[in-house]
Amino acid sequence: MRGLDRVVLFLDLDYFFAQVEEVENPAYRGRPLVVCVYSGRDQSSGVVSSANYEARKYGVKAGMPIKRAMALLPGEAVYLPVRLSHYAKVSEEVMAIAKRYSAKMRVESVDEAVLDLTDAVGGSYERAEEYARRLKSEILARKSLKCSVGVAPNRVLAKIAADASKPDGLKIVKPHEVADFLTTQPVNALPGIGLKTRQRLEAYGVKTVADLQKVEVGVLERIFGEKKARYVYLAARGEFDEPIQERGLAKQVSKILTLKRNTRDMADVEAVLAACLSEALLKLSTLNMTASRVGVIAITSEIKTITKQVEIRPQTPYDEIMKTLKKLLHDVLAENPSVMLRRVGVRLFGLNPIAGQSKLTAWSD
Ligand code: DCP
Ligand code: CA
Ligand code: CA
């Protein structure tokens, strides 16, 4: 006898940080709104963390320098500083709502969760659709937040479905619909394939997932390396599957970003480092952990990795950690006078749970 069809639901909150600000400040509704990570160099240096759809109409997106966003946006636009611990709290509340739909849930990031609904809905996609609708309306009713939801036979497909349905979307991909749904998607619809990889694939004439399915494993291995090639091979066929389990306790959190160009200029690197720190701190606060060490990661134009770390007090404020990181990076550059930086990152380690608070990954009903 065949087992139940697997039913996986992926939840992604729409323009999350910006939406939280919009919901809590109704006066901003309808205006372009940008949540910013200020690097502290001057009043408007730093990067965009999240933009609402009004701002996106002008071409503003996450990761863009704030100055660039200001040049694109009209005068009525609203610029707000990130409030990471607040978004983490809102995130926890949303995740607590979602958790009631399935005990098999994993929080993937501050605004994403994946739920295995197979048992809860007895393998029925009709019931799964009802679940998804109820989940969306419950999050809207209780938190005033819109989200996009995908339901499909595995996590990768469910995430692609959620992304494809944004904003305020719901997309169900039943097992017999997988092949048609996938083939029409652009390659970068696959999680893990970003804009850079898309460009590399275009050089091989590969644009859609259908094209990607025709690429031989050997070629995939040359492009992606062995491990990722296996993922890409299976994901392109809708077959990459893994059980949905809660994660174990994290030992460290990190975030690395690629610089616009190879450089040794601190002014270029600072904003990117600030964005890395804010994402790393965000992950930390979603885990309800504190860090006792912080490190800078520098990856050179020759792909050599240099790291440097120091101890910090638990719950050291953002600005202070940023100062420490700048100093560490400054030392890295001084000790390696000829290197050019290609990527930089931030790592937080020596993690400990914050006492007395619930922890996302340890929830159960
Ligand atoms: N984020 C950030 N810097 C980035 C990307 C994201 O600070 N470069 C933060 C802000 C986002 C949140 O993480 O609100 C979630 O990231 P998403 O990529 O899901 O972006 P949004 O939720 O803002 O947009 P979407 O509606 O496309 O999901
Ligand atoms: Ca989102
Ligand atoms: Ca997301």
C-alpha cells in the first residue's frame, strides 16, 4: 500500500519588518516605507533591510544603500531604523500561532516556518488548503499581518510556491501538478540559486527549471560542487526531500555578504558589515540566545578566509559590537597589507539561552 501523500506548508511573512512598522503606525499606510540598518558613519549611511510594496515600485529593495533608496523615492517616503528585538518578539507570536497547526514545525528564519501537515490532514490536499486559509486568516486577525503560504509535497516546492504567490498569497501544488508547476519557473526560483548563479547558468543557455533539468550531473558538479549539485539536481525535479524537524541548539550564528567590488576601503565595507551584524543579531534574538564572543570573517579576492574574534559581554548593544567589529577588521587589514576583500561577515558564538524566556526551537504544545 502507498503511504499518505506528503503535505508540507511553507509560511513567509510579507515584507516583514516594513509590514510590522506599517501595522503599528497606521499613519504610514500607503506611503513608501523603508526599514534601515544605519551604519553610523553619517546620518544616511547604511543599507535597506526591508521595503514595503509602495517603496518597491520605485525599485528599492533589501541590501541597497539607504542613500540610493533616498535618490529613488519621493519626498513622502518614510525611513525607520530597525527594531530587531521587537520584530523577534512579533515573530515569536506568529510562530506560536503556526505551531498549533502541526507539532512538526521548524522555524527557518525570523519570518519563515515550515510545517509538515501530512498527519494533521491525513494526506489530503483539500484539507491542507483549509488549514492554510485558516492559518492566514488567524495571523491576520490576531497580528494584523499578511503572509504568503505554499503547500506542496516537500519543503523546497512549498517554499517556491509561497514565493510565487507573494504578496498575501496562497498557492497549492498537488503531487500531480508538480512537474508543470516547476518547469515554468526561472532557475532562481529554486532556494539557494541567487542572481549570481542565475547569470552563470545563463551562460550555459539555462534560464528555466526545465532547462536546468537537462543539464548533466557532471556539469552541475563543475558549477556547484558535488554537494550542492546533488541538491540542485533533485530540487530541479521536485524531488529534494528532507524530514521537517526542529533544529537542535545552535552553537553559533553568522552572516556573510559579498561586497560590491573587491576592496580594502573601510568606508565600502562598513555598511555591509553593519547589515551582517544586524542579521546575525536577529537570528540570535529569534533563538533567544546571547553571545559571549564576536568575530569578523574576511574572505579575500583569492578566497582565503581570515577570522579574528574577541570576547564580549552578553547583550552588548549593537553600536558597541559594531565598533569592535570595525576594529577587528581594521586589524585584519593592517596585518594583511596586500589582500583585497571579496566578502565579509560576522559570527557570534559562545551562545547561551537567555534565562527565563521561552525559546522558539524548544516549543511544544
Ligand atoms: N532582511 C534584512 N536584510 C536583507 C534581507 C532581509 O534585514 N538583505 C530582513 C528584513 C526582512 C526579513 O529579514 O523583512 C525577511 O526577509 P525576506 O527576504 O523574507 O524579505 P521581506 O519579508 O522583507 O520581503 P518579502 O515580502 O519579499 O518576503
Ligand atoms: Ca518575507
Ligand atoms: Ca523570508
